[in-house]
Amino acid sequence: MALMSLCLSLGLIFLDLEWRSKSVDAIPSYQSICKLVHKAVDCNGRKLSSVPNNLPTNIEELFMDANFVRTLRNGTTQQYANLWRLSLQGNNLEFIESGAFSGNKKLKVLSLQDNSIFVNYLMTANALQSLPALKKLDLSGNYLTEEMAGILFQNLSSLESLSLTRNFIMRLDSTIFENLVQLQELSLEKNYIYEIEEEAFENLRRLQRLNLAYNHIPCIVNFDLTKLEVLNASYNNIEWFLTKDSNANFELETLDLSHNQLLFFPLLPKHNKLRSLLLSDNEMNFYANALNATTSKEGLVKFIFISNNVTNVTSVNLWEDVILGDLSSLEFLDMSKNLLQYLPSGFLVSMTSLSHLKLNQNCFQIINLNNRELPATLVELDLSQNQLVELQVDPYSGSILPNLHFFNLSTNRLKRMPSQFFIHLDSITTVDLSHNQLNLCPQQSKGMDRICIDFRNVISVRHLYLAGCDLESVSDHAFRGTSLVKLDLSSNKRALLRGMRPLQDIALSLQYLSLRKTGLSNSAKADFSKFQNLLALDLSDNSLTSFPSTLSSLTLHSLDLRRNHISFFPQFMVHHRLGKSLHIIYLSQNPYDCCKLDWLNSLQELRTVHIADRQQITCKFSSKTVSVMELPKSVTQSCLWITTDMTLLYLVLILPTSLTLLVAFIILVLNVKQRLFKIVKSRWRRSNRY
């Protein structure tokens, strides 16, 4: 009976093992290498040297990036007839045999970037010809020259998107793209292009997006791509941008000429749909005021273009401020980081849709903000980092720039400006006056070189930046009638000499307050108890010697206490409202006591609080500065001795001394007693009778 039971058990075990073995065999082997999601297979980074041949035949997408596929043999993907996307990025691929894609008539997207196609580009060109449905091709980073590229694209008339980023293309002639009649998007970013023939894009009648950024193009003249919607020619050496003199309707919406060497405002198409014009970081200026040569023949320059033995001459008056192109649809204009000293009269008024204007980092000294010079549609105006001395405003114009929300005047030298200027900006929400020498009304300026700005009753303003203005002591009601949400008073050491009283009118509306480097100390004037809606507070770079107790009742989310003189934090701070609401805190560069870091441990135990600069926090022990994250054992042990119960310490120190004194006393007593005994005995000694 026992023998039968044993045989039955062994049989069941054998059947179970056989079933498990068959189940494992039933799992496709490719799943241990690749990942199948619906009809897409992910084989990225699997150290494969070839395309797997055991994948489901109905897959539609195959990703083989970051492998070691150096060669695609004939018929490699033939069995995957439904494949429409194939990605082979970063494989060091060198050879694609002519029949590699023979069975992939549905392939639309092919990614071959960061390979070595240049090694045998002729073979690859033959392979690409067998893809009649190919719409998108990426050959970035393949060391291709313009001759190689021309051969690769000879018979790819179906292409709609082509990327040749990061190659060795230096010159574009009329033949390189002549067969790409369906192309809509072309990227030539980060090549070495220094010359573009006039007919280079002649056959690309459907081209909508062209990226020529990061090349060495010296100029763009006779621009005539009427169907183009986006042109990115940033980071080149462009000095001139001239559109072909034509009445054609251009579809251009975005033109990026930033980071070039433009000397003049570009000559734009007369009829366009421009919405974004990016001209930052150039050398542009207007010269009519400087040279008084608006109509002078001395300013007339003739450009001679020779193409196919045909000579064209274009005349341009360099000093003329008239902008010929229609800019009524323009919404975003960036002319920052140029050499502009003025804007031609009426230059901006014609831009009737303009909402964002950036003129920062130029050479303006005077700017006219009257309605006849600026469009009423402006929402953002950035005049920061200029040399502005005066803002010209018509005092009788009433409302100025009715839609303006953001106004940046930081880092200028303002001396003349209407004190109640901001009361006329009906929609203003953000004002940045940082790094200007000014004062807040009704405080009167002590120096003649300062202006007085009045923010009282500017109802709409929510964000105000006054950092580094060297403000005098702010009066009690300087912000009355406002509902400021964010206020930056950093680097104004005299602004709060009267304590927090000047901020009482906005105590309940403030949510973000920066008082960095304002000379705050632990005086009774530094009272934050009324700022109950404050979420972020910056108290760094001050003279605080202890944690301000009034902060414990706030529900701050962010607190910055770096670079003060705080040696420890009270434990109650962790258990009050602040400890429960705080999300992020900065604590470094304070002289903490290495033997009093219990508060830090309690703070770290709060999982809701993130100490952003934890690695930079140090403490002092004796005369040494030690990282809190790497406290030496010697310091920890020394702190244990110091913080242990002093009664026990004294007992340990006194006990040996006491015992020594006691023993010495006993010996002394015994010694003295023995001598006394001898003396008494010698005096009273008598002979006994027997």
C-alpha cells in the first residue's frame, strides 16, 4: 500500500513538471528579450546584433534603438508586412542592403539617426527606393555631406518630413532637394551650411517648416518661400534678411532670427501672417536719427545677385526707418539684446495685434509710453536692463495701455517718471522695478537723484518686485489700497527700520514675501503673527540669532533661513502649525551647535518636510566647522559626555578623590594614634610586682 502511494506521488510530480515545462515552452522566446505592447515591440537597449525573426508577423511598430545592428540584410523585416514604423537609432549601422525593406511597402516612419550611414550611402539609397509609402525619415548624426544627401533623396518623392540634423552639410544647391516635391518639414540644424543657392528650395512648394539653426549662414536674400509657416534661422552669422520684392501672399507665421549678427531690422514680406518675430541677441539699431539720412542717396545700397548668368539688382535704403512689411497680425516681438537706442515714430502702432514686447538689454535712455506710440493690445512689456532715465507719459491721456499685465523696468537708471504712473494702468498685475534708485511715496526722497513711486490704490497690482532699490524707511501706509500677493523687498537694508508696520495693510493678502538681506534681527519689530495667509517667506542673509517665535503660528509651505546667526531651533516649532504645513525649508550657513541637533532630527522625522540644502548644513564644535551629514564619532561621543547628567559626571569625578582623602585620613589617624599611645605608655609606665 505504501509502495502504491509512493508511485502515485511520483507520477503526479512528473506530470506537474511536464506540464510546467510545456507551459514555459509555450511562452514565445522573444518575450524574454523584447516587450510587446499591442502591436508595438520594444527591443531598445537589448544588445541585439540583428532584428529578431520570431516576432509576431502582424506587428506594426518596431523599436530597435541602442543596439549593435551594424548591417540590415536583405529580407530582414520582410515577414513584418504590416510594419509602418521602424526605429534603429544609435546602432552604429553601416550597411543597409538594397533588399532590406523589400517586404515593407507600408513603412511610413523610418528613424536612422546616430548611425554611420555615410560608410555605404549608395547601398542605403537603393534600399530606401523600395519604400513607396515613406513619409518621415530621420538621418540625423550620420556624417553625411551634401553630395551623399543628394543621392539618398533621389527617388523619395513621397517624403513629407526629413531631418538631417548634426551632419556635415556645407552647401545647398538646386539639386539636393529637387525631387522632394511633397516635403512639408525639413530640419538642417547643426550642420556647417555657409551658402544657400537661390533655387535650393525652389521645388519644395509644400514646405511649411524649415529649421536652419546652428549653421554658418551669412545672409538670407530674396526670400521667396511663400508657403513656409515657420523659419528658424537662429544661431547663424546672418547680417541681412531681405525678402524678394513681391506682392505675393506669404504664409509665414513664425520667424526666428535670434542669435545672429543682424545690423538692420529685417525686410519682411509685404503680405504675411507673422505672429512671432524673434530678433534677440543681434546688433540691430535704427540709424535715421543718428545720421539724418532718411532720404539721402548716400544711404542707398544696391545688392547684386548673380544666378545662372542672370543678374538681379535690389536697392535698399539702409537708414530708412520705414518698415515695409505688414505686421498687423504680429503678437510676439522679441528685440532684446540688441543696440537699439530708439524706436521710429509709429513703429509699434501699426502692430495692432501685438501682445508681448521684449526690448530688454538694449541702449534706450528715453521711452515714450503714450498711446500714439504703443498699441493698446500690449499685455507684456519688458524694458529691463537698459539705460532708461526717463519715461515719457502724457499726463492728460487718462488710461494708458489698458491691457498691460506685466511691466518690467528693472535694472535701469530712472530719474524722471510720474509718481502716479501705475494708477493709469488699469489691468497691471505685475511690476518689476528692482535695481533702480527710488523711494515709495509718501516718503520723500532725500536725494535729488531719486524718484518717488506711488502704489497706493493701485487696485489691480498683485506682484511687486523692489529688490535692490536702496529704499529709505518705508512709511506705514505705502501699500494702502492694494491687494499684493507677492512682494520682494530684498537687498533694502533701510526699508524696514520701522519693523513690519509698513506691511500691515497687505498682511492678509500676502502669500509670498521676500525679505532677504534687509537687516532683520530678533527684535520685537519682527512680528509675523498677522501674516496668516503667507505661504512662502525668504529671511535669508539677515541677522537673526534665533528662530522667530511668531512664525510658528503660520501655515508656510516654504521657508528660507540661510545665512543667518541661528544656533538652534526650538522643538515646539515642529509640533505647531508651521511644522504641519511646511513642505520645503532652507537652513544652511548658520552656526549651529553640533551638540544641540535634536531639533534637526525631529524635523527630518516629519516626512512632509523636505530640507532642500541638507547636504550643505554645517555645525560648530569647539573651533571646527563640521558637516551635519558626516559628523565624526569623536564629536558625537564628546557631545554625549557634555550632554550627560552632570550629577553623575561630578560623582564619577569626585568619588576617587574622596576615597583617596579618606584613606589618607585613616592612615594619618592611625599614625597619630600610635605615637600618642607610645607617649602615654612611656610616661605612665611602672614596674609590676611578682
